[in-house]
Amino acid sequence: MAENSSFNTDTISKERSQWKTLKTLGGYIWPKNRADLKTRVLLALASLALAKVVNVYVPFLYKMAVDALTLSPESLDNALVVLPLGIIVAYGFARILHQFFGEVRDFIFVKVSQHAQHMIALNTFKHLHALSLSFHLDRQTGGLSRVIERGTHGLQFLLTFILFNIIPTLLEIVMVTVVLFYTFDIRFAAVTFITIVGYIAYTLWITEWRMKYRRQMNDTDSDANSKAIDSLLNYETVKYFGNETHEYKRFDQALASYEIAAIKSQNSLSVLNVGQGLIIGLGLIIIMAMAGNGVVTGELTIGDFVLVNTFMIQLYLPLNFLGFVYREIKRSLIDMDKMFELLEINAEIQDLPDAKCLSVQHGQVEFENVSFSYNIQRSILQHISFKIEPGKTTAIVGPSGSGKSTISKLLFRFYDVSAGKIKIDGQNIRQVSQQSLRAAIGVVPQDTVLFNDSIIYNIQYGRPDAAAEEIHQAAKLAKIHDFILKLPCGYKTTVGERGLKLSGGEKQRVAIARTILKDPEILLFDEATSALDSHTEKEIQSSLTAISENKTTLIIAHRLSTIVDADEILVLKEGRIIERGTHNQLIKQNSEYASMWALQQKNQDTP
């Protein structure tokens, strides 16, 4: 059994190990079967090490220059000082070399980081499309998009700073500590080490404490974003009911919660910064006092004093930056945790390991004793059996909630049956690949949703490799070609968000043209005309009749007038087939179908 595919974008459903997140990221930085990228990683690390070696040697050149320029007691009489030009040139060259190795590192590594971002984004996108319909029904689009957005931003930060800030800083800390030990004595190394350990320990402790405020910020940010997008997507509904003020209040409450969490986060940041500054300041005072005392006693030169000071500044600057980086890494890990959780959600509907492609010879569809329920408390379909012969049309009617649309979702394998089998030309659809199954079925849904793109793109979506002539022919068969040509931009006219710039009938015709272009062996009309007016419905119905000729067709119907010519009509009630036959046969039975027909005829006759 697959894992539960629910994903709540407002809360952290489980705490992933941050090491696990880093391990997942490492798989993208060190990808299998990509020796070129692995070589780039090694070269980038080598450049990083060379840059740090040069950076640690720079203070020694500075010390030599200072000592050369310092007047000794013996030279006070003639006051002659020779300019150490060679040392100065070497100092400047070392600075240039340090920056050069840093740029070489970035130049080499950029392909690795961009490839990792590319593959993670692509895999996340592919995985979201592979997840079950139940996941997408439960999701909140705004919160989900924000999770991916934050995760991608966190990925970029981690790729840059873990390799090129954390690792180099730790390397430099070790090198400087060793240098101080061998150049001076253990006291200098010990003070440096204790200061660094105290700084890191304090940073870790305070950062862990304040991360709860960051989580609250993420949760409230996702909530506010979800409410905003949901409100804007339902703009017309808001206007219909005049609920702008209600929407403002909901959004304001979410923003207020974010404001409180953000204030707490910033206050805790101030506590962290003050403590870090205190630790660094104390360490610097102690080690500079020791160096100054060495100069006074004659044990050290002025150059040594400058050397120690330079080392401390050179070390503490990135160390101070390390606090910011650590905080951002923690934030990025939290953000990436949620994105990687997406990749760990298993799709409920999966192909079998040995799944074959569906082979459609005739297009016979059979439901064999099918039962289905979304949960154990509520049964939707119970022991449904029927067969649609090749080239024939079967219609399913019944009251709302009887399970009509569920049958279409099971045929398309958005869900798997709880019991029984669904077969196409004798092949159990659970044993064939989903891609081949869906390629054989064309759907015209009740609520046609179009992409916010051109008309030609939305029609061509039925078969992306179709030529322009084929697209125009499909539009003609759907009786929308002439309408499109009258538009200012013709086929290049954009349809707007979810196709809102087109009327219901125009959207349905685009959907029909798209299905015609796909040219499937099996057709499924899921209440394709129930939302249209009578005149438009008759025009659309003629188009549907034309494209379904000689095709195996299943019609989920609301208006009985659209299915009077069906070869068989199934009457569904409370998940069971209670009547079946042609229109005339069912009228003669004078039962459920006859009552539904009489009621609809009466409603049509009533002014």
C-alpha cells in the first residue's frame, strides 16, 4: 500500500533529518554517471584550498614589510630605511592571487550548481505530476508554490555558502590556529581556539532557540499567500457576494500573525548578535594584550604585533559572517526540508514493474463487478458491471452523488478500484502503463480549464506535434474555426487565466477540438454540456455526435435529452445500477429513468 499522499503546506508534517537533507543535496552535487561534474567539484575545492593557503600567508608578508620599515635603535643615528619593494609587490600579488583562485573556483563550480538546481526543480515538477489526484485535490496552490519557491532559494544559498563559506572558514580557522601555535606559543593558539569554540557554541545554542520563530514565519507566510491566491482566483465569487471586506480581514489576520512572528525573530536575532560581538571582542582584547606585552618585553617585534592583529581581523571577519551564514543555512534547511518532503510522497497510483503498453484493437470497455470507496466509511460504487462494445455509445445517468463521475475517474485511472476489474479489449487497466491507457482515451469534461496561453496552444495540447493544418481541421470539426478567424489575433489570441476570456460554449469547443486532434480510440464525455444553455448545448451536441461516430463512447449525462440515441443507458443510484436499456425501453419501464425524463420535460415546458 502506498503511503498517504496528503501534504499540508501550512505545517511541518514531519521533521526530516537535516543530515538527510544535506545527503539528498549531495547526490545532486556529486551526481552518478557525471564524471565531468565530479571533476569540476574537485577542481573547485582545489582552488578553494589554494586561495586559503595564499590568504593565510598574506599576513606574513605584511609583517615582513612592517619590520623592514621599523627603525631599530642602531639605525636611529643615520635614520636610513630601505623601501622593501619586493615584499610590497609580493604582498599585492598575493592579494591578487587570492581573488584569482576565488574566481576560478566560482567559474568551475557554476556548472555544477546550476545543474543541481535544474535537476532538483525538474524532478520536483515531474514528481508533482506523478502524484495522485487526491493529493492535488487536497493541496493549497499558493502554499505549495511558496514551499517550492523557498526551497529553491534555500538550495541556491546552500550550494554557495556550505562549500564556499563554511568549509573555507573552518579550514582557515584550523590553519591560523596551527600557525599561531608554531609562530608564537600555545597561549595564542589556546585563546584563539577557546574564542572560536565559544563563539560557535553560543551561535548554535541561540540559533536553535530562535528557529521556532522562523518556522512560525514560514507557516504564517504560507497561510497568507494561500489566502491571497485563493481569493484572487475566486475574484468573481468575491464580487458576487460583496465579500471584499471579509477577504481583507482574513488576509489581515494572516499578515498580523506573520508580523508577530517576524518581530520575535528579529528580537532574538539582536540577542544573538550582541552575544557574538561580546565573545569576539573579549578574545581580541586578550590576544592583542598578549602580543602588545611581547613587544614591550622585546620578545616580539612590531611586525609580530601587526601579524597577530591581521590574523585576528582576517579570521574574525569571516567568523562573524559565519553567524549569518549558519542562521541562513538553518533557514534554508527548514525550507528545503519541506520541498524534499514532496519528493518523498509516494504516488497512490503507480505502474506495476512489468506494466505493458495498452494495445487497443477494437476499443471494448468492460467494468466487471467494480466496487469503490474513497474511505471505508462511505461506499461510492457497489458491484458495477457493464460492457461497451466497440463503436457503441453507453450513457450513465443518475442523481448527484450516485457515482457517475467516479466511474470516469476510475476508467482514466485517477483512482484504483477497491474490488473488481476494468478492462479494455480484455486487458486489466491496472496491468498496463498509465501513459498508454490515457493516450487511448479522450475526455471532454464538464468544466473545461484552459491554459493561460493562445487558442492554438490549447488545441495543439491534444497532440503537441500536430501541424497547423491538422489543428485548423480539428477546429473546423468542432465548429470553432470561423469564430477564431474573426478574433483580432486569430489563433494567437490568448484565452486568459483558466480560459476566462472565452464563453462556456467557446471553451467547450476548444476542448472538443483538442480531443479531435488527439484522435483517441475511446471517448469520455463527462457532463460536457450540462453547464451550457439549450441553444449552445444543441450545437455542441452535434459536434460531440460527429466526433464520436465509430468510437467507443462513454457519456456521463445530466440532461437526458442529450443521450436519447445512446445504444445503452445505465441508471445509477446510490452506487448501484438500478436500470439499463435504450431510451425507449426505459421509458416503457415507467420507473426511475421515466420519472427523471418526465421531470426534465416538465421543467423545459415551464415558462
